[in-house]
Amino acid sequence: MAERKLPPLNALRAFEAAARQLSFTRAGQELHVTQAAISHQVKALEQWLGLALFRRRGRAIVLTENGQTYLTAVREGLDLLATATDRLTKRQDSGILTVSTLASFAAAWLVPRLGRFRNSYPDIDVRVTASDDIVDFARDDVDLAIRYGSGHWPGVEVVALMTEDVFPVCSPALLEGPHPLRHPDDLRHHTLLHDDMRETWRIWLLAAGVEGVDPDRGPGYNLSALVIDAAAAGQGVALARSALAREDLNSGRLVRPFELGLPAEYAYYMVYPARALSHPKVRAFCDWVLAEVAAEAVAEGDPRITGD
């Protein structure tokens, strides 16, 4: 495509206002600049075009034939820009909101609650993108992200959402049978299930005083949600993070065979560009997430769930 040969936008705006008002003074008042500034912009546009757009008759101005023809095209162009800008601005207030987060967090925590957000904000359509990658907000089509980590991500706003504990979970069926789970030492008779953080089992077994159990044995999964599903299916005992296992524990799909839980090394954070909250749809979603986390903290009686 050939390079567009376009005059300065400010000069076009000055010309359109002066042509509509047939007055440099009134055009300046409309655009909040001086009469001299309008005159300068129009003169610069005429020099750029190489033709006159106005005739000066004393203190009055009238359009030349070329000016009248050009006005029609300029007005149509500015109207198209104004319409496109208005649509884009409205999209920031409503429409599609893209949220990037971990697949396990999306499945276990976010997605089951999105119906409540939809009821409160029917004009905002949330699109969830499941990814472990750090979002580049300048490049990716993402409005905000929910991440699990240390909370140190440069160049973005970071809001703490929730901390959590890590503890063993299993199917209720494993509390019965030939080797029921009654004491941490009983884990020697059961399969250990792993996600990508295998070292966590080693730390938990050490804290529980269990010896003679290989912390590395057992199948592994790259998603915490898959580990939870395997545990619920009775395939072994998983170390679960409280935020992801809460619904399954409440429903009875999973049980905690032992009370010991360890604080997780990382926590959940909401991450977004510095100016993102200037968009009503982003602020609405952030406020809603924080309200959901706070309500959960009250219901669970756990003041550590939410961060201030």
C-alpha cells in the first residue's frame, strides 16, 4: 500500500471549524485556541495544499470553490474518525474484557463465579485466556491478568488477592479399605500425586515427621486441576492448594485426611497496566474479584485469604 499523503489533523480541524462557522474567531472559541492560531493553521493547510481555501473580505471570510469541495471530504473524514473513536471508547466501558490466568485457577475458582459477575454487569463479556505466560500488555490483547507468584512484576500494577495453604487431599474412599488414611505414616501405602512442584511433597512429609516415604514417587501432572481430578477419582493422594481445592472439599468430592497444612510459598495477584482502571469495565471486574475474595474470607473465617 502506498504511503498516505495527509495534512496535519490539527490543520484539518481548524479548517473545518472555520468553514462551518465562517469565522476564525468563533472557530477558535470552539476549539479553545486563539483566532490567530486558527488563522495560522488554515494558512499552513493552504500552503500544504498549494491552493486557497478561503477568500478574505475585510474581516469576513468565505469559502472558495476548492474550499467548499474540500470541506465536504474533510467533514466526512472527521465524522468517520469521531464515530470510530466513540465506538472504541465505548468498547473500553463495556463489551469484551479479556482476562489471562492459570488454567487451574480459571477452572477451580474464576469460571464457577463468573455467572455472578454476568448478573451484575450484563454488558461486559468476559473472555478467559488460560496461560502460564507472563502477559505483555503492550503486545497481547489482554486487559488484566491473575497470576500466581511472588508478586514482583515490573512495569505493572499488582494487587494481592489471596494466600493459601498446601495440604494432602484424597477421595473419601481412601479413608476406608485395607490401608485407611488415619495418620501421615499411612501414606507409605498410597500413591503420591504430583503437579509441577514436586518439592512440596518433600517439605510436607518433613514437616509431618514422616520417614520412609519417597517424596518423588508417583505420577505427575502439569496442571493442578488434573492432580485434583486424579485424587478425586481415588488414584492417590495429592497436595492441593486451598484456593483450588475449596469447592471440591465443600462438596465432599475431596477430603483432607490430615490437618497439617503449610503456607504456600506464593500467592495470587491481580496484575494490570497502570492506566487500566481508567476503563470502567476493568475497574468493575477488579472490584468484583476483590469483593468475591473478601466474601470468601468471611465465609471461611480465614483473614489470610485476601490481601489489602
